[in-house]
Amino acid sequence: MRTNFDFTPYRRSTVGFDRLFDLLETSARADTETYPPFDIEQQGEDQYRITLAVAGFRPDEIEIVAQNNQLTVKGSRSEDADGSRFLHRGIATRAFERRFQLADFVVVQDASFDSGLLRIQLKREIPEAMKPRRIEIAGARSAPANDRLEAPADTSTAAA
């Protein structure tokens, strides 16, 4: 079941959320591709791992590109040159392109390939300038009652 949602009223009353609305509208329109299957795990507060099942592919047949908050994984297999004749081919080896939207400050740390599984490590690295910091309030300190200055003594009536 597919439902359409109109974000126009929200676009009129918000500023700076265009990218978020575009992302929601794009994901609602996208076809639901199921190949290759994948998992997304959260390994810590700011660490994630994407695992794609890419059986039948070699590491040199897979391309990983991270650009503008989007991670793209492409796979294209070269044709079998050994002249094999398959009676049944159940292992999918068709070309694929899988895209993942990354949040701000999420970077790809590394990728590994083992036993037909491609693992991509991600980490959120918030710059120091973006982290919250405590601001000290400058100004006059209120002095305790016994530290207040007293009026100077009247010296205008000095003895002549």
C-alpha cells in the first residue's frame, strides 16, 4: 500500500528544512529494491555498520562512493568466460546499485569484504565547533554585604 503525503503546508512554515522534505519525498517515490539484501547495525552511540550480502562478487567488482551525505554501493560482474552452462542459476549476480542517505557528519571509516559479505563501517564525527559548550556569563559579581565600600569620611572641615 502506498500513501502520498503533501509536505507543502510544512514547507511554507519552515525555513532550512528543504533537504529533509526532499529526502522524504524521494524515498516515498523510490521503488523498493530488495537486491542485494543488507543489514544496518548500530554498534555504539555514534558507530554504525552496513552489511551487504554480495555473494558471487569479487571486491574489485564493487565500487563504494560517499558524497554529499549519500553512500552509493555499485556492483557489476564481468561475464563468465569459462563457457559454463548452468542448468539452474539461483545465485543472483546481476548488477546493482544501492544508495544510503547519511546523516550530517556521518563518515565512512572503512570497508571490508569476507565470505561474500561487504561490511562498511560508519561513524558520526561531530566537529568541535558544532558540539555544545558551556558559556560563562561575564559581568559584575555581587559583593557580600561586609565587602561593600563605605562612604569616605568628610575631610572638608580640616583644622586650619
